[in-house]
Amino acid sequence: MHRFFIPPSWVQGNEVTITGPQARQMARVLRLRPGERVIVLDNSGWEIEVQLVSVDQPLVKGDVLHRRLAGREPRTKVSLYQSVLRSNRFEFVLQKCTELGVVQLVPVITDRCVVSDLDAVEKKRRRWEWIIQEAAEQCRRGRKPSLRSAVLFARACEEARQAGGLSLILWEEEQQLSMRTLLREAPPGREQAWPPFTINLFIGPEGGFTPDEIALARRYDLVPVTLGSRTLRAETAAIAASAAILYELGDMA
């Protein structure tokens, strides 16, 4: 069945009313008909099976048949602090990391970002939210990842420290500590709370992080790690690291 995220207010008792782009997609793109069934999700962790009663472009109505808890959400909560990339590459990261199971996406402005204006980044927010929503529907997630407002690097480091858990920053100059080793072997004094299930993952822009940024990250308790001997593109690193974390901690087994 087709899946659609909708605002909670569109569900009133056992009746569902759908408008906007979702109604247009149902009526004009998918050409759904009365009597067909769809799944709607209000982003609260529940999925609702709905039988369509009427299907028109401005308004789609249906009756609730079943409510059930939506599965497929990872136990490990990965927040991706992704430095802003060129538009198509950043959108690719949003799409694929949503599919993988990242729970929070934070655009970050760093020294080597092509775009350094917070307001310019925020203008893309609506498009990015739609990309995330479509990816979450396609991969059958029960919740959409949250998309935070863009922040400067220092602020991102501060927020990650306040969030708790383990904060990792991928750095191509790190030669000693691999991400896999850190996830598997608890640092002294943290054996009882290892592995952590809240991970803040920082990925740099096309030109990487500067030494000054790495020094600042260390002061906020971010741990520089490597993914291996090969230097990956920024978008590849974000996807590979997110997948590796979720696999290593049992959410992709």
C-alpha cells in the first residue's frame, strides 16, 4: 500500500481528510480510486490504514480501518551534523540517510562550505523537508527524521555536547582511531554504558574540516575518527558512516 505522512489534524476520529500535495499525488499521479487502501502516518509512531471514500485533487477523504504501531525505527539514534554541500549532493545525503534510519539531520556551516549564509540555506528548507518525507514514505519508516535549522559549526558542537551520547567527527587526517574500534571498545570508565545508543555524527564539506575546527571539536568532546585509508567524498562519507554505525550497533542486522 502507498504510504503518506500527514499532519495529525487531518485525522478526526475515524475520518481522514487529505489536501495539498498529498491529495494531488493520490488523484493525479497515482490515480487512486474510492475503495482502495492507503497507509497514513502522523509522525507520532502510529500508522493508520485508510479506505478511500472520495478522491479528488483538492480533497481526498477516507475511513480509518486499523491503527497500529509503526515499526522499522532504529534503536540507535543517529543525529547527522552534515556540513552544507553543493545542492544536489546535500539532497542526496538527506535522502539516503533518511532511508538508512538517521533520526535528525542538521545542516552545518563550516569554514570550507561553498554556501556560508545561514539565510540562504534556510531558503531551501521546504524542498529539503519534502525530500526527507518522500524518502521516509518510500522506505516505510514510521517517523520522519527531524530537519533542524542550519547552524554554525561552533554552535553545532555545543548542541552535540548538550545532547549527550557519543559525538564523532570524521577527519581524513586521523590515522589511529577507527570508528569501528571506538564503537566496539569502551573507553576507560564507560564500560557499563557502552555501546552508546545516541550518536552525533559530524561530516565535513567538500574540502574537509580545517585544523582549527578539529581543535574546537576536541574542546567540545567530539572524537576524531577515521573510516579507513581511502578518502571519501563528503556525501559518500555521510552515507557510509551512518550505515556503519547502525550496522555495528545492531540496527541493520
